[in-house]
Amino acid sequence: MNKGYIKAIRGSVIEAVFEQKLPSINNMLIAGEKGEMIFEVSSYIDQQTVRAVALTFTAGIARKAVITDTGLPIQVPVGKETLGKMFDVFGNQLDESAPLQTIIRRSIHQKPLPFSRRSSSDELFLTGIKAIDVMIPLGKGEKAGLFGGAGVGKSVLITELINNTASNAGGYSIFCGIGERSREAEELYREIKDAGVLEKTVLIFAQMNEPPGARFRVGHAALTMAEYLRDTEKTDILLLIDNIFRFIQAGSEVSGLIGKMPSRVGYQPTLASELSELEERISNTTAGSITSVQAVYVPADDFTDPSATHTFSHLSASVVLSRKKASEGFFPAIDPLSSSSKLLNKSIVGERHYRIAKEIRRNLSVYEELKDIIAMLGIEELSKNDRETVYRARRLERFLTQPFFTTEHFTGMEGKFVALEDALDGFERILNDEYTNHKEGNLYMIGNISEADERKREDEK
């Protein structure tokens, strides 16, 4: 074993001297009586000294303490046996289920697939959520972001996607929690178990109370697990990351500890390259795909923040969650006017889908423009055409809401999975003014449009 000693300690960063042989970059170093302290080599200082970042707590460590080079990078367990279990960044099991029997391990540092092995398809990834499937279609093997401030429903939407993928698409999901609360991890585990989809899901976490090094590397660990399932099981994987902002934040903390000068708004100078390193590993092959949905916390709801703008550039779809929509009781609180998808294209989704989505957007944007006039003068002052557009837009707004399976115990409403064809049919009928005689409330929190007819019949009784 290649042993050295610790020369200097600065919080989560240490300098270690190895007189025999320098460890490679990204090698795992261990220290402490039981080897409980884990470090990762980040850079070289001179011919004998390395700088390493701690991935565990460093309390109790001292200068001159012995540190050992394992000769390998951090490795995590991979394969079908990991399904239904919860791990930390080192691949240690966190749940109380039976331990893994045959453990295949892979380094968390893998190169992105070469272009020759990648494939691109225009196949849609159907979520069963009306607002997403119709207005912001997601592509199989593409990357989508859920943008929003605190408390607008990013985590709820991600939990619903896990449920719908496992129960309807029959695919595997990998959930990666970066810097989230421990309470949320425990709740998510229970919800997925109760929904009966735990056996098709792998969960991997680095909570907000863990050192920045662990939070920075857990995304790479999750991707290693996803890549192995894609390449060996030749299947489609849904990779959910909550929250990509915490990954950027952890990188910023590590960068500051190493002593790099911060750049714009205090972020690390390497923000773009670190994010690209992670995002470029998410790709399709001819045999399988990794579709990624990433929650992105937007600091102070400022979409010009560098963390948000750098993430935007990697995504094919951006789902923007609005605090205003949430305060008005529209759930999911998706703002269709601010959201966008590169797949909303005639040649991909078809003429009918494209026309319906554009018409919904037009009605909602006209209503948005007229809101100030309605507030000041009243709806009666509008022209007949504008009044009709407003009434239509209000019905469309309500039909864009949907009860979720994962919130049944809060709302008391049974969750709904809506097929794309049924969603398009409902929106088309509203746009054709077939529901002008229905109460707006009849279209609120329903799945298929047929439920609005049932509600009307009940009202008439």
C-alpha cells in the first residue's frame, strides 16, 4: 500500500505528502483509525505533494497523520441487483433491505460516449401529465429541467414521474438527491415504496449536511449506475436529479476551499466545464437510453443567475414552475408561456399536436395581456372576441391541472395518468368552444375531458 502523511488541513481540503509514489488524480485516499475518512485527489502541488478534497467529515484528523492511497477512484455497485435499494456516494447501502450478494463495481469517473456510439431519435417520452406531454413534450434520451424557486412543486413533480415511469412505461428509474434535506429523502423512499415502484428504482443521496465533496460527486455516481443499466440491460432509464443547483453550489464550495478565485456572482470559474462533464454523459445508444429530468432551484427566482443560464444550455426542454400559478391553486404549477421544448415541432409531434399547442399558447398569452384591463375596467369592457378568448383561456388553465398519484393522501383526489391522445382530444374540444356551457370548476383537477361531462351531469341532478 502506498502510504503518506498529511502536511496541512484547511477545512475539507488537505495536502498530503507521498514520498514513494504520487497517487493519480481522482484516486481515493483513506485516513483515520478505521479508514473512515475518505478523500479524493484533486490536484498536484509539487513532485511529492497532492491536494485532496474530503468526502467525509474530517473531525479528529491531525497533521502528520498517516494517509493511504487505495490506487483506485471511488467505485459504486452497479447492475440490476441495486434496484430497490438506497445508497450513499460510496455505494454503501443506507436502507435496511438485504445486502447485495454479487457486487460489480464501477468507477464514478467514466468518459462520455463517443459520437460513433450515440444515436438520436425523435421519440417522445410520455409522462402521463397533460401540461408536459402537450405543451412541453420530452424526448427519449434527452435532458429536461424543472426550473423554480423554493416550494413550487419540483420534488412532487419528480416523484410523480418516477411513479408514472415504473407503473406505465415499465422502465427503471434512478433518483439522485444532491444536497437535499434528510427528511425529503426518507419521505421519498416511503412514497416510492407505498406506490409499489421501489423494485424498479435505485436511490442515491448526498444530503445537505454532508461535506461539499460528497455532494459534488454523487451525480457522477448516479450516472455510473444509469450507464451500466443502459449498456448491459439494454433498457431505457429515467435519471432524476434533485437538485442540479446543489451540484453547482457544492462545486463552488470545493472551488473556494481549494483557493480558486470566484468569478461572476461568486460562482467557481470552472462552472461551465464541471456542469458539461456531468451533462454530456447523459445520452442515447442504439440499445438503450438515459432520459434525464433535473430539478433546478432558481435563487431568488432570478432566471439570469449563472447557475440557471448554464443549465439552460444543456436542456432540450425547460419546464418552468411559477409561484404565481401555485398561489392561485393551479397544480402542477407549470407556466406554459415561459416553458419551452425543442421537440414541439411539426415534423416531430405532428401537425395536429403542434396546432393545438400553439392555439393554447395563443389563448393564454392574450389572456395574460388582458389581465390588467380586466382588473381596472372589468371583463364587460372587452370586445366580444376578447371576452370569448378570456373564457376559453380560463377553461384551458383549469384543464392543464391534474391530480397526482403521489399527493393522493394530501388532496384526497385519486391520481390520474392521461394518455397523449386523450389530452389532445380534451384541449381540442375546449378550443372548439364545446365547453362554454360548463362551469370552469368542472374542468379543474381532472384527468380526461369525459370527467367534466360527468361533473356536469351530477350538477344537473
